[in-house]
Amino acid sequence: MKNILFQGNIIEQRKVVDVEDRSYQFGDGIYEVIGVYDGKPMLLDEHLERLRRSASAIQLTLPMALSSLKSKLLELAELNGLREGIIYLQVSRGVAPRWHEFPAPDVDPVCLAYTREEQRMTDIEDNGAKAILTEDIRWLRCDIKTLNLLPNVLAKQKAVEHDAIEAIFHRGKVITEASSSNVFIVNDGQLFTHPANNYILNGITRQKVFQLSDRLQIPVNEKTFTLNDLLAADEVFITATKLDIVPIIKVDDDRIGDGLPGSVTKRIIEQFRLDVKHLTKNQCLHR
């Protein structure tokens, strides 16, 4: 039996969340997914800082300090023997009678976390994958990592039905991001990706790519680009936690570049893998 983190305590995975938890009835909460590689969580501090920002944006008080939450997540991963996979963390506004307004101040947020084994997609990283295009019908605060993900679910299902790894969103002619990842294009050796404003989630792996690109002296432009720019790009890739960095070699029926993972994307993937190797050799899981 695996353990979960529930309200600050690590317990056996038997707890049933109350039916009046606002996460069920309103999607009133936030979450993070942290990648674990060979037993070591990657960019955990960055994920927790984004959790804090999301909580602030929806006026949700986190139930414990980030330092305490970090310790509990590390303990949970260790107790569950997680070697390769994810830690899922969620905080809802709490359990209260179903009214749209916030519950009374004495209602405590509900915090839970669990782990799941999940292997890396190195074969897809090496060979590339297909994506499709779909209209971005989400709300206008995509920068907050909330539990309201139905449009993303519908888009991802559409991708699955078209044998694609991802659905790339566009608002009119402008590419924003994808159903569960950020989107980059490469032209003339430079990266282009949508600015981190309210239309996209500022992905943690997205930010990591910025760091890697700086190290590799690859220029990065946070600048909007269009559907036509995407289809005419030299290279396209997507980024997300545990998905890591995946070259997109086909969008709908259009081949990207020569239909193979591009040289710039491959350099970034290789640098990411080196960082993962360094992490697993030098970072201890213990608190």
C-alpha cells in the first residue's frame, strides 16, 4: 500500500476526500507535478514557488510553509520508494457547503500529495512526435495552475484520437501553448516562445530550457508567433514536467522542417539529460 500526504500527515492511501471538497464541486484549488529522476526530485523549489504564486492569485492560504511542505514531499517520495515518476501535489480551498463564494475563514484548505511511477519518454525525445492544432477556448488566466482543466482534457483527447502526442492551442492566428505543455519554435538557430503572460502557464521545464539555451548560447525570444510561423519553422518542440523536451516533427498533415528532430532541439535535449545525470549523481533525496 502506497502512502499519501494528507493535511500535513503521511498516511496509508485509504483517505476518501469529502464530497463537499471545493476541488470536486468548483475545481477551486491549485496543483503541481514534480518530476523525479532516479529517486531525485527535479526543480522542486521552483515548483513550490509557482504553487505559492498560484495560491496568491486565487486568494488561497497555503496550509503550511513551503519549507515544511518540501520536507513532507521528500519524505513521501522516500517512503514510497519512488525512483522514476512524479509527485502530484494539490491544495483545495477546503470542505464547506456548496456556495459559490469563498467559505468562512475558519475552513481549512485541504492539502494532499501522492507519488506515481512514470518512465521517461526517451524514445519519443529521440524520434520526435506528431501534434495537432486546436482553438484555445480556455479562460484568460492560464498563468494560474488551477484544477479547472476541462478544455485541456478535451484538447488532449482530440490529440489521442488523431494519434498525436499533443494538441497545440491557438487564439485566432496566434500560437499560445499546448494542452499540457509549452511550445517553442526554432528559426535560424533562435528559439521563439509565447511570452509568459496570462495566456500561458510559465512552465518549469520552459524556464529550464531558457537556462540551457543561455548556457549553449542559443538566443531565446519571448515573442508571439502565428500558425503560419509554426508550420514554416525549422524546428518545433514542446516542454513539460516528465515529458521533458519532445521534438514535434509533424503538425496535423504538415511536416516540420525535414520531418526529423532538429539539431538545435537535440542540443537542448542532450544538455537537459546531462543536468538530470548531474542531479542524480550529486543530490541526495534526504532532507
